[in-house]
Amino acid sequence: MRDTIEALYGQESPVAGQNQRYNEALAAFQELYGPGPVSLFRAPGRVNLIGEHTDYNQGYVLPAAIDRDILMLARPRDDAEVRVANMEDEYPPREFSITPNIPPRPVGDWANYIQGPAELLARETQDSLRGMNALVCGRPPWGVPRGAGLASSSALTVAASLALMRLNSIPLSYGVSLAAFCSRAEWYVGTRGGIMDQFTAILSQRDHALFIDCRPRASGYRYSHAPLPEEHTLVLIDSGERHRNTGPLYNQRVVETRLGIHLLKSRYPWITHLRDLEDLPWDECRELLPEEMTADELYDRGISLQSLMEDGTLPQAETFVVQRRCRHVITENDRVLAVVEAMQKGDLERVGKLMVESHASARDDYEISTPLLDRIADAANEHPDVVGARLTGAGWGGCVVALARAGAVDDLFERVSSLRHETNGQAVQAFVTQPAPGAGHLATINM
Ligand code: GLA
């Protein structure tokens, strides 16, 4: 196990701590399910350097997998039952049968992220599937922090998909097809997310960011690995703010951008996603996009929200912001391409400027920031050794990511640790993260 751990997390990682974590998980599995073979799967969380809410608009993103991950230990069963336990008490054990129609549990239930891939697999393969006895291990400090905008739920979906596929000898279990499967599987929870999180969890490489063009083509998706600037590191600054259920807010943004497309089609009938606007003059597009539309106005113009959002849960909103949402996506796509180019040229000043602009656009146009995230991003951006900092992930809480000179980390930690949550006084937490390799099956062990 030691070699595997070193290969995954790097020689500088606290190998002993990881070793202990893996051993504890194996011992807990044996205690729960008895001796026999166990397969070990791992899926990482992700940080997004730039390209927020662009993926479901078929735009560009530049994320990286992080060295915090979820482990799933699993053994096949002879029937179609799934029994899954968690090493954290707050996630009680769950059971379900694999069928093409698995009733979802209440929103937020952790087992939904395992039921989603099980249901989709049952729908997409004609064979009857074997269930599994499984154990999930995502405890701190090695697990992906939950609700922090670091895609912990996608890590769980990916780990569960890998386990179910491998235990059923389904040969889909790698690369773009697995990533595309996992993205679809997560729609089960009702949020109409894009492909970024699952792709990053699967296709990432150590020490690299992952550039993804989220427009599907006949040949799949275009992506490439971009090395991070040397002697720089990624710092995650966690606001500690957790939004209970971002699903409706997220879906509202999806609807607002789709509404933009619907309105733009009157002049540009060929467009299907905001991505198609990259070569169109924004001043002309803007004329077709009202600042806001009320539900009544939509009704009067014969625009059905239902048909705009037939594949996800409809947000219950009275007002829809259109022009600014579209402007964020269009300008953010440009910024992603510009950051990739600037990184290639080693122009870090430009990278930093674009990250600052991205945060401002997320704050003002997409309105996914919070006052605390703004304060954290500002404090980090004021640090002379920070290239750039911005909120990362869906928003409404979670983390700021800073690209910083490696030597500046302690000082940066000290500066941001004085920032506190306005109501509960809790201090923000910062940690360094190393871009990690993508998910996989690590080993099958006989215990
Ligand atoms: C969530 C979604 C992703 C992406 C981000 C915002 O993490 O799962 O698909 O849309 O939000 O960039």
C-alpha cells in the first residue's frame, strides 16, 4: 500500500498518516462484512482555477483534482442489493436494490450519490447487475471537505460508479466515457450540473490543471493538462460558510442562461448554448437580453420554464436575471482561454489579473459570492506574493482559491486567519493543496 500511497500523494505527503487511514478503512470493512476480497477505489475532489458556471453552457474550465479524496471499499454480492456504510457517524448506513427506477431519498441524503450511478447503470446495461457491500471513507483531514465547493459529492458519485462498474465487469470504467456517465448519474439528485467535477475527478494528472472544452463532439471532449507555474502552489481558503441546499439556486442560474439562449435565438436561430456567442458581437446580443424578467412576463411572452428546464428541478423564483448572467458566462469563457495562454507564456501577472476579474464577475454578474468570500479574496489578492485569488466552485459559500508563491504560504495563512464569519465568529481555515491524479481502482486485497 505504501508505494501506491506515495505514487498518489507524492513523497512529500505524510505517508504514515495516509497509511493509517487506509488501514483503518480496511479494518472497518472487515469488521462490518467479514473476511474475503475487498476492492479499493479512490476519487478526488477538485478546485477550479477559473471557468465558473461555464461548463453547462458548453464553455471552458480550468480545474485541478486536489489531494483530498474519498475512498470506497467494496465487495460484490450475489444479489442486486447495495449495502453501504460510512466511517462518519453523521452518514447512517443505507440499503437499496439496483433497478432502473430507484426512488430518490430526500434532498441531501448521502446515499443519493450512490443510487444515481446504480440506477443509470441499470438503465444503460441490459444485464441484471450485482450489488455490493461497501464502505465509504471521506473523513477529515484526508477527505474532501463537504459543502465547501470542492466537489465532494461528485467524488462520491465517481467512486461509486467505479466500484459498481468494476464489480460487474463493465468495461466503461475509465476516461471520458466514465466521466460523461458520472455527470449524467449525478443529475439523479435533481441539480442540473455540468461535466467539470466528474471529468476532473477522473482525468486529472498530478501537478497539472486540466483544461476542458465542455462542448461534446463526435470524438468526445477536448481536454489537455496544463502544468502549474513552478515554485507556486494552490492555497484553499475555506470560509466555513455552508449553504444548506444550493440546488435551487444553481438550477436558477441554469434556467437564466437557457432563457438567454431562448431570447437570442430570435436573431441567431442556430445557437444552442452560450458558448455559441463567442464570435458574436456582445453589443448586438445584449439588445435582446433584458436585465430581468418576471415569471409573469415569461408567461405573457409564451416562454415556458418547464420546457427550458425539463431535465432538472424547476426553481421556484419570481424574477430571472438574464443579461448579467449571460455576460458572466461569455466573459468567463474568454478569461479561461486567456489564462491558459498566459500560463503557457509564464505571464503570471496576467493570470492574476484575470482571476481577480473572474471573482468580480462571479460576484456582480452571476451573484454567487458572499461578503465573506469577497473579503477573503480581497485579502488574498492584496498579498504581494499571491498571483491571484477568486472564489471556486458553485458559490454561495465554500472556498477561495489562491495561486501563491510557495514561500508565501505561512504569511498568507496568518493574514487570512484573522478573517471571521460575521455571525458565528468562526475563523476561516486555509490549507495548501497539491494537484492530484484522477480516480481509479487502487487494489483488490484478500483479507
Ligand atoms: C458545481 C457543478 C459544476 C459547475 C460548478 C460551477 O460544482 O457541479 O458542474 O457548474 O458548480 O462552475
